Amino acid sequence: MKAVVQPGIHQPAQFTGVEKPSAGAGEVLVAVRAAALNHRDVFIQQGLYPRMKLPIVLGSDGAGVVVEVGAGVDPAWMGREVVINPAMGWGDHPAFYGPDFRILGMPDNGTFAEFVKVEAKYLHRKPEHLSFEQAAALPLAGVTVWRALMTRAGLQPNRPERVLITGIGGGVALLALQIAVAAESEVWVTSGSAEKLSRAAELGAAGGANYRDPDWVKALMARTGGGKTGYFNVIIDSAAGPGFAKLIDAAAPGGRIVFYGGTTGNITDVMPSRVFFKQLTIGGTTMGTEQEFADMIRFVADHRIVPVVDEVFPLAEAEQALRKMEAGRQFGKLVLRV
Ligand SMILES: NC(=O)c1ccc[n+]([C@@H]2O[C@H](COP(=O)([O-])OP(=O)(O)OC[C@H]3O[C@@H](n4cnc5c(N)ncnc54)[C@H](OP(=O)(O)O)[C@@H]3O)[C@@H](O)[C@H]2O)c1
């Protein structure tokens, strides 16, 4: 079968022929119709993860059709249109994952291929309102968003709050905007691009600020009426770095700041007194449990949320898509049609 293989660190991904997998006991084979990129795929190319295993077929996100079921798998899955939960082996404790946790697309071969083999328990029916390309854009970002917003930050669909999402051009951030808007919260965003801020407004953002402006928090507080106290009950961030201290000013007393990435490096210059006098909660989050994935899929289906797809590339052009992601030119997900 054809697949996109990462041969080694700091090398271009190769579109090449590899052996077609087959479903073992408890497993299924999915004919992938669409796969989507995550920043993780670029980080794998750069060798930034602790237990690197190369060569590997890249890809955590995929949607397709079940074409083979292994022993012990309900045959009703055959022919079904599915999305795959890439967060595998979470374990028994909902607060943190156990030692068997892994993400599809390293150490196991991933979705940038004609076929992918997964355990049947990670299959979910594709929401009917989504195309394969749109559905492929959902899994990794969706489960990350759901846990960050609902579990870790404690947002509730029937209790709207004031939410800030930073770096809205990111795949996870954009889906966080869509889910928080569907949950009826008042959502503000930041971006390094004026064009992305106005596109976020079209998706329901109440407003935004450019994080390249050193005074963006002051400007945003002036616009929202947050003043010196802060305005946002919930802040979702993946940039971290020296700019994180500004989020503490933007948070309302009792606010919850949840971050899932460290794109701009280590968090510095946070004044402890700002955090404890404001009674802030700062939490990290990664991926999510099987229950959180199922809850996310149900919410997306119920609210007919359509993930934003920036561009669809043929599978053979995965390397070009990876370079576009690295350059950060996208607004929404980069998808591969298989
Ligand atoms: N822990 C987890 O479970 C998990 C899951 C998914 C992703 N992540 C991590 O989260 C990060 C984003 O992933 P992604 O796939 O969404 O990547 P992505 O689509 O490439 O998005 C990256 C975004 O970061 C934003 N950004 C850059 N500099 C910023 C700054 N100084 N302040 C605020 N935002 C800034 C940019 O937003 P603008 O374009 O709007 O300027 C950019 O679009 C990565 O570090 C990734 O590894 C973690």
C-alpha cells in the first residue's frame, strides 16, 4: 500500500510503498479516506519526542471505512464510516494517563496511509454531517479541546463563561473556539495575524487582540471592561513562554488557565502573588480519556460543528503540507485526501 513514512530525524517525509497491515484479534483495518496533520507530526520530523521510533508511518488523525475485522470484533463494524480515537491505552485513572498511553502515529504506524490497523475499541462512528475530510480534522484536536475546556477548566455547556483562546490559527485553538461558542460562552481570541482575528470573528468570537502588540492585554481589558482586575474565567493556551505572565493579568479572579503546549518555550516572570491573590488555577492537560473522546464526538454531532479545513492535499504531497504547518500559514486543519 502507499503511505507517508518518516525515515529519520530532520529528513523529508517520503511517499512510498509499505506492507499492508492486517487485523489481528480485537483489531480492525480501516481504509483511510482522509487524514489530518497535527503539529506533533512536525515535531516527530524534528526528533523532539523522548522515545523516538523511526521509520514510522506518520499521522494521528484519520477517518475512513472499516474493511477488515479481526477475531473477536463485532462484524457489524464492517463497512462502517468511522473516525479513530488516537489517544490509546489511557488506563484506569481519569486524572492522568498510565504507562501504556500512546498516540497513534508513533510508536504505532499512523493514518497517512491507504490502510491503518487499530484496536476496534478506538473506533467511533463518523458524525453524519461531516465529510471524511472534515471528520479527519476532528480527533486529536477535539479530544485535547474537550478535556482542556470541559474537564480541566470546568466549562459547562449550560453555564456560559468568558473564555480567551490564544493563537487562534492553531488547529486545537480553532476547534476550542467552535466548541466554546457552541457551549454559549463569550469567546475572545488572540493571534499574530489580523486576518485570522477577523476570520475568528466570523466563527463567533466576540473579539480579539494581536499578541505581537506588547500591550495587547491592556487593550483587551479596556475593550471588555476587565480593567486591572482581569476579565476571563477560562483561558486556553498552547504558547506558554514569557508571554504566559500576561495571561495571569487577563484572567478574572478565580479564573482557570489551562495550557496544552509550549510553542514559545518556558514560562517565565510569573509573579506568585498575582496568582494566589487572584485565586487562579493553572493546569496542564494532554489529550483525553476514551470517555472524553466519546463526549466530544457526541457534542460535535449534536451541535453540528464543522471543523475548519484550511487546505486538502493529496496524500502524495504530505511533505508540502508538513512544511506549510511548520510555517504556521494555515487557518484550521491541513488535511490529506487518501
Ligand atoms: N498536549 C496535547 O495533548 C496537545 C495536543 C495538540 C497539540 N499540542 C501542542 O499544542 C501546540 C499547538 O498545536 P497545533 O497542532 O494546534 O499547532 P498549529 O496548528 O501549528 O498551531 C500553532 C499556533 O500557535 C500560535 N502561536 C504562535 N506563537 C504564539 C504566541 N506567541 N502566542 C500565542 N499563540 C501563538 C499560532 O497562532 P496564530 O497563527 O493565530 O498566530 C499558531 O497558529 C503545539 O505545541 C502542540 O505540540 C498539545
